[in-house]
Amino acid sequence: MLICIFTGFSSGLPLYILISLLPAWLRSEGVNLKAIGLFALINLPFTWKFLWAPLFDRYTPPLGRRRGWLLITQLFLLVSIPLFGLFKPAFDIWTIAYLATVVAFFSACQDIVLDAYRRELLIDAELGLGNAVHVNAYKIAGLIPGSLSLILADHMAWSSVFMITALFMLPGVVMTILVSEPMLKNGAPKTLRAAVVEPFKEFIGRNGVKSALIILAFIFLYKLGDSMATALATPFYLDMGYSKTEIGLIAKNAGLWPSVIGGLLGGVWMIKLGINRSLWIFGAVQMVAILGFAWLATASHNIPLLGLVIGVEAFGVGLGTAAFVAYIAHTTHPLYTATQFALFTSLAAVPRTFANAATGFMVETMGWFNFYMLCFALAVPGMLLLIKIAPWNEIKPGLK
């Protein structure tokens, strides 16, 4: 479980730099919302990572199949993140976009290996708790770029902020060096073709083409609404008149801890409710909580209201994520974890990449209130698919 804390923190840090710190930096330097929204496209590697995931199953670097690839990706992240501080958004916006894509690529690569390592490290009875610990450590990592770094940005140059933020990759590097390589239960694929073909063949063969497509559609749609709602969260708070320090101290903390509590309570409640009913109940809370942002968009500067709305939304997302990750874990076959896990999480990242890229244009066109009402509406299709994916009266075990 201690290792899962480090895997979650290492996985979350670079992503939160891209989706939280980078937009705040660009907005504070005068970049318009349309350009910031388009920066969501830098997350394309998270969408397509399943394409090269088989390489990490097939080939083994010197330190081992998991630890070797982990160290390589973490060192690249440690070196590339501080480079942001060398550029000025007003003059180097394309260079910043290219660098952000590089950071996203190595972050996606690290996620592939961390997911596979965690699956091989944990026995089946530990999967539920291990994934819950990983997800919550992932969220806590958001405190660094989403809170500490923003506060530092009010007191020092952005180049120093990015350097300090990058140093928080070091705990993950130390973990990679100290842990042992997991034992191979089934052996590595003998050929690259086997590493590529078999995971997809097994998934379609197990479910059938129609059911497999419905499962993939559900994974795409279940968190579409809340993903879009939080895509421009930091620029939204800035536009509502809140300072970077207020966002760092109030908004980010009010969002983090309810999300962590929601994730932990979701894991406990799921044992009693089962995955199916949890997907219904937690998804409904997650969807309704989006309306709080619409309320906030019509209110005047009010820090307690800001904390309340963000806290409720984060709690709902924490519940929904707990059920969603549990569903993915149960859908993944143990023999092909790396590639199938990458496929499912890649699909879940599509809204964060393509749909979120359009959020800047949407806000400029319809305003913040109507945008959040649209996000609420877009959460409905994923809930409707639960009729097929997770019928209410079909009881599946919770996290076992």
C-alpha cells in the first residue's frame, strides 16, 4: 500500500501540471481562453497510449521490465518540466505547446508502466484497496501544481516555480530504485505481435463485438460531463475575480479533500452496494454536483460559496471515480493488464483531450453559466448506458 501511495503521486503530478498549473500560467500571462482550451490537445498521448503500451510488455530495459521503463520515463519528466520556465507565453506559445506534448507523452508512458506494475504487485484480494490508495495519492499530487505552485507564483518567478514543482518527481524516482521487480506470473509476450493482438482478441472474444462496443462507449461517456466542467476550472476562478492565492488556499484544498473522502467512502460503500448500484448512485451525485458551478457563475465574489460548490462537486467526482476505477479493474483481464488497462484509460482520457479542447470556444460563445448547463446535459448519456452496462438488480461484488 505504501508503494501505491508513491505510484499514485508520481502518476498524478505531471498530469496536474498540464491541466492545472499550465492553464493558470498561460492565463496570468494574458493568453486568451480559446488558446488555453486548445492546449487540451497536448493530452493526446493519454488518449493514444494503448498503441505503444505493448512495447512496455514486450521489451525489457536493464533495470527490469517495469522498473527500467519507470526510471526512464521519470528521469525525462524530471528534466523536461523545468524547461517551461525558460519561455514566455506571449512569444513562445508554440514552443510551450511542443514541450507540453513531450511532457504529456512521458507522463502517459509512466502511467502505462505504473498501472501494469501495480496490477502485478497486488494480489487479487488487494486490488480494491491498492487502487483506492493509488487514486487518492494521485489526487493529493494535485496539491503541488494546483496549490503550492500557484502560491509560489505570487512571490517568485515562474522559472523557479517550475523548477521546484519538477523536484517533486524525485520521490517517484527513489521508489523506482528501491522497490523490487514484480514476479512474472504468466511470462512476458514472446513476440511483439502477441503483445499487440492477444489483449484485443481476448476482450472482444470475452464480451462479443456488440457488448464490447457498449462497454467502450460507457467508458468514454461516464465522466464526460465532469471532465469538461473542470477543464477550465482555474481560468474560471480567475475570471470570477479570485486571486491566485485564494485559488491556491481555498479552491484547490476545498476540491482535494472532499474528493479524497469521496473516494475512500465510495470504496467502503461499494462493498455493500456492489459495483452496479454504486455506478448509478455515485454517477448521479457526480452529475448533479456540476450544477454548483452554474450557480457559482451567477454569484458575486464569495469565498465560502466557492469552497462549498467545489467541495460538493469534488465529493461527487470522488464517489464516481471510485466506482469507475473499480469497474475498469473488473473489466481488465489479468493476463493482458498493461495493454487493456491502457486501452480503457486511454478511452476515458478522450473527453479530457478532444472535448476539453473545445471548452474555450464554448465559454467564449455561450458564457460560463450556459457552458456548465451543457456539461450537466452531457453527463446524461453515460448514465443511460448503465441500463445495459450495470443493471440495478444485477448484483456484482464490490471491491474484492
